[in-house]
Amino acid sequence: MQFDDATIHNLAAEMFWRMADECGVSEVNERVLATEGRCLLEHRFDNDLWREYPLSSLPDDEATRVLKAVAFEAFDFTRDQQNMIGQVYLEDRERGRSPSAAGIDTQPLATVPTFRCDRAIERVGRLCLRHPLPAVVFAEDAPIAAVIQVDDTVTALGFDLPIFLNVVGRQHFSADTVILTGYFFIPVPDVATGDRWNHVIQNSHRNVEGNTLQTSDGEWVIRYEWSAPKRAFSWFRRS
């Protein structure tokens, strides 16, 4: 394997997000900034990572160069408050999941609200889960607005949930495919459900009541409305 710039980025992304899956994104951000990325090199990762990126096959000086480059890549992106996306595969578009996310059970998350937004919002693209790597949206065309509602979440999740994306990146993959990246805003009925999303879409914010997004094209105010639980039926009656 040639450890060029693209491979170093992909390895840094894998290491960052795998560590975040264990420690939390905020914690890893702090550690990467404090150690200039060296914390990733001290973390214990599963052997499947090293089968994909066989550093042990390199001469010692080359392996050292690669690891230093990985640490700096992670530090550079974290300092600039950018997500490392890693390798995106077009074949994941049809199933809405990468192989690493294939076994995630999303049915416990299937509580769906209605919502209202203070301005028209475009529905675009298909959600793709890539956990532990960041989720992305596959679209036919790049949206103009900074915020979209993901049009198809059913393929990835198994149910239709209103998820919103603050679009940070637009990567033209082919003539009819644009990969949208950024931060997802996910409605949740309670904090405990929100915490479960850490192991589904790490590049996300979860909120019960709604979100107010400040973007390059103005403010977006989104509010969620949850159905009230049905009252228990009672057979009791007064005589």
C-alpha cells in the first residue's frame, strides 16, 4: 500500500472516529488539540484497522513518517473545526450504509415528530450511515441553501425521520452524484435517545425541542412537535 496524502487522511479519519466512538467526539477533540494529534497514536485500535492499513510492513522510518503525518492531519482538521470524512464509496449509496454500519439496529430510535421551519426548506438526497465514520448525503445536484432536509432517511434507518443537514462540503463525485457533508440535526424525544445516536451518526447534534441554525444564508429556526402519549383506558366507572 502506498501511504500517500489521501491514504494518510483516510487513516487519520478512521483513527479519530474510532476513538470518538469510545470516548466521545468532544473528548477526542480536546485530546487531539492538547497533544497535536499524538493521542491517536497511543490509543488501542482493533486489528482490522491494521489489516487495512498495514503499517507493520513498512520500514521503521517510513512508519514513523506516516504516523507523524496522521497526527498532524488530525490536529490540522480539528484546529480548523472540520470533520475528516475518510473514504466514501459510491456503492454505499444504494443501500444507505457502508459495510461498517450494516449491523446497526436503528429501530429503537424510531420515534418520529412533526416539525415546522420558519422558512422553506429543500428536501435533498439520501442519507448514508458510515459509522464510525461521519454520515454523508448522496444527492443528484448540489443544493443552493446552507440547510437541507434529507429527503430519504428510510433506506438508511428503516423509517422516515426528519433529519436536517447544515451543508459544509459539496463534493462532485460524478456527473449525477454530489456528496454532501456537514453536521446533522436530529430530533429526539429525550436525552437518552439522543445519546444512542452517538453510535449511529457521530457528526450530529440532537435536540428535543428544535434547533436554531446560524448559517451563511441567514438563520433557520426548526421546531419539533411530539405527539402526546395516549392516556391509559380505564374500566372504572362511578355507580
